[in-house]
Amino acid sequence: MTDRTSNVTLRWPLPRHDYWSTPFAEALLHHLDLFSGATILDIASGHGIPAFYLAEQVGPTGQVLGIDVSEHQIARARAIQGPHLPWLRFECLDMRALPPRVPTFDRITGNLSVMFFRPNRFETVRGLVDHLKPGGQLVLTFPSLGTFDLLWRRIDQEMAARGLTSERKRLEAYVAERPSTNEGRAWLDALGLDRIEVTEWPLEVATGPGPIFLHHPLLRGGFLDDAYECFENQGLADEVMTRVSEDVPSFTPLIAQRGVLSGWRVSTV
């Protein structure tokens, strides 16, 4: 992989084999205005997508702080980093309650982050903006409302056919709770950000029937687990989800919506 503005080969490119985090990070980078020497706070940094890329871009005159609430993810990122990119640090912090010692930054990024802002999403965004320098940019990505809609409808149909009223209510609440890009725009407007951009980029996730679907490394690690949690009886959950898995053509192509929120804090004169 080469830098977007030069022919220099990157040592820390976005991983080609990551079919979830990398496409969302690419959408983030499309909106992010990077420059050498920038200071960046990367929230929900996970194991470093796109923190490593950002650190290589800003160079040794810049600073990148990647934070995540998961100690396991922070340990993994530090192991990947080793002695490289000393201007990049990973720290275990909750982005929903940043301590006063955290400084302000030129850029705040958050790949696949907004769904973790619960329960008080607006307050979390406001706290992030408080750590953004005047003239600084905030860019957040997340799977927005509409992600995998056909799948949720198929699961709901199977629940309805079996008369599973309480399970359907839980599924409905889960789907409705997913943030929308319109909701995100309202947050940025309310916080007085400038040059707001809100976009959605579709992403198709390939899958197959039966076990291929039920044990899909992306789906089973999050989205399908949420569907299983709608059931009190896990035996019944297995029965319903197995039936759904045998009907993959009814909900494919499986489309995720890559929501992107971008805004700039107004400069003070």
C-alpha cells in the first residue's frame, strides 16, 4: 500500500485481510484531513486500525494516542507495535469519561466507535469535542441504522411464524437502538461544529448458508450474538437461527451501512 499523496510504500498500511475494520477505516480516511506533525486522539482504537496508519502519516513530530476500554485490545495493540512508532501510545481509557489530564488534539478519530457511546451518546460526543482544539476535526465511523436490515426482517419473520412475541420485541428494540447518520448530524449541529459532513457508504458482506453463516467470523462475533440474546431459551435460539441460516438467499446481499460523521470545531480568533 502507498500513501495517498506520494509513491512512498507504507510500513503500517491498513490490513488487507480485515474485511470489516479496514473498509470502515477507509471511509474515515476519505473524510480526514491529515498533516505531518498533527496530534490525534483515536478512540475505540482496538488493536490499532487505523492508529498505526495515522501515526505513520503524522510522523515523529506528531503524536497519536489510541484509547480503548478493553485491556485485552490495548495489550494486543502494544504487542503489535513493539518498539516502533514511539510517538504512538495506547492507553486503557473509557472514551465516555475522559479524565482531565487528557489534553486537546488537532484531530479526534473513532473507527467503528459510535455504537460504544451508549447509554449517553450525545454526552460522549460533547466530551470528545471538549478535547478537540479550536479548528480541529472530529471524524467517527459506525455501522448505522439500516445495516443488515434484510437479515433482521428474516429473523423477525421466523420469530413471528413461531409466535415469539417477547423475542420479537427485544429484536425490534435492538434494531431501533442502532444510531442513524441523521441522529449523528443532529449531535454535531447541537455542538456548534462547522463544515459538517455526514455520509453512508454501503459495504457488502459475503456469506453462505448453514454453518458458513452461523459461524461467520464477522457476524458471529457481534451481530448474530445480539440476535441470540433476544432469546431466553438458547435451544430455541439455535433452532430459529439454524432455520434462518438455511434461507440465506432471502436476506442477501448482506449490506452494512458505513456511517461517517465529520465536523470541525470553530476556530477562536
